Amino acid sequence: MGGQEIAVPPNGNVREGDAFAILQVEIDKLTDIHGTSAVDWSIVATRGESVLRDEGQDLAVAVWFAIARLQLSGPGGLAEGVRVLRDVITLSWDTMTPPPARLRARRNLATWFMDRVEDLLPGDRLSTLPSLPATVLAGLTDDWNAIDAFWRERDAEAPPLHRLRRVLTRLTSEVDTHIALAPASDSAVPVPKADAPAAGSAVPARTTSAMLANPLPVPLPDTADVDQLERVASEVLRGLTPLLDICFTRQPTLAFAYRLNGVVAWSLLDATPLASAGETRIPPPPVSELDALSRMTADADPLALARFAQARLATFPYWLDLCRHTHAAL
């Protein structure tokens, strides 16, 4: 939807169409102190999807759509909406409305979006919300981080998108829930003993594994294909992101968190990059990331610097400055 590039909207401007007008009427209800009806978020979701799919890419529509999905489906809907936002922003930055010349309007929309999410997901409500699959929560975090990095690279006065990470790190995943519900010890739950097999009878080698439930947050592959196995391993490792975010935010001196983050970043790398005369062809990190690291090393608290560096290690596994600054900070 948000990934579809539509060069010329049918009406010449997305905001001149009937669908956008209907969306605007609904959103205006949020600030109409004399209004008697609430926003119909189902209309916002369906009309927003229609505009982005059929008429053109508009940041306001994408923002409204994302909030509508959050209103209708909770954190899972937010993940869907942020994925659309990422597509619209990263694929249509130069062509979407508001145009690049109106960066302030774009910043205001991003700030409005963060304000709404924080209002809808206050800290005291998060524990009552349904948990997300670990891969969905990791994908949501990745999408938002990608939006943040992309925007800062193109806008010297980019809005502080990182502030929404505080909300995202407080969301729980199904992995967290499973850990919380697990028995404290083997003795807490009696396990009935199986009858011993008769003398001389054969015990199938797969009996034990067949009886065990798959504990992973993603389906296991049914083949031995290496690419499939690596894909599942990658998804499982990404599922650790929420746990690592909690560790680095609340217990930033836990040594195992840094070791585990290294596993996530490097365990699927099986070769050093090709190099010629000591130089690889790996592109450097974006200028925005380099500038942000420079500012952090100059001004930030050491633990904040370590947290910043570790949050980028999986995205830039060959950026060894991240490890150097983490070591110095700790």
C-alpha cells in the first residue's frame, strides 16, 4: 500500500479528492469542542488505505491510518501502521505530500503522531494490552528506527523520533509472557511418569522431540535447507530485541546483555567482508548516524552512549566504532 509509487494522482493532488475530504472531516472531530460525535476510526482506516493504494502518497493520510489501526487493533495495529509509514516515508520522500519544501509540515505530522501514540499507550495501560508476537514487536521497533535514521539523514531539524522508543520498549511480547508464566521450578508442576516400555520393545527415536511443543516464536522449517534455517534463526534472534532494549534501558551494566547483543549481531555472519588494500566495499553508516554518534560521545552520559551504540550494532555489524565506544563507556 504505502510502497506503491503513484506518480500522478487522478485529481492532481491527493488532498483534492473526496476520500481525503472524508478523512479530514473525521480527524477534525478531535479538535471540535462543539462536536457531538466521535471519530469513526474504521472510516479513517478504510479511506486512508484507499487513498494510499489508489490516489497517492500523503504523510498525513499515512499518519491518520496508523493511528486508526492502533485505535482499532491495539499494538498489533500500530505495527501495521508503522510499516505503512515506513514505506511512505522511505519510498516516497521526494514525491509525497506535503512536499519536501514544507519540511515543517512534515515535522508537525510526525510530532502529532507521537503525541497520539503516547496518549493512547500510557505506561499504566501497557500491562493490560495483549502481547505481540516477538517478531512483530521486533519488526515494529526496526521500522521505527529505520524511519528515524532515514528522516535525520534528510532533515537537519528532524523531529525527535527516538522519543517513541520509550513506548515501544514498554510493550510486551509473547516471549515475555511465556517467560513470566513459566513454572519457577520443575517441582512446581508434577509430571506424570510414563509407563516403562516392555522388555525388548523398541522406543521410536523421535518420541521425545515429537511430544515437545515448539518453544520458538516462529514456525520451524520442515526442510534442512540452509537458507530456511538461517531465515528462522534470524527471526528468532530479532525476537530478542525487546528483551535487550529492556536490559540496556533498566539494567545497563548487565554483562550478559552485551554478549547476547553480540550474538544477535554477528552469529549469522560466516565470513569477513572482501577487502582490497585493507579497504572493504561496505558503505559507511549514514552521515546522520555518524553525526549522532559524534554528539553522543561529546555530550552524553556514558551509559546512554553504550545504549546508543548497542542499539545500532545489529544494523551495522561491521561498524566496530560502536564496540570501541561501548567498551570506553563501560
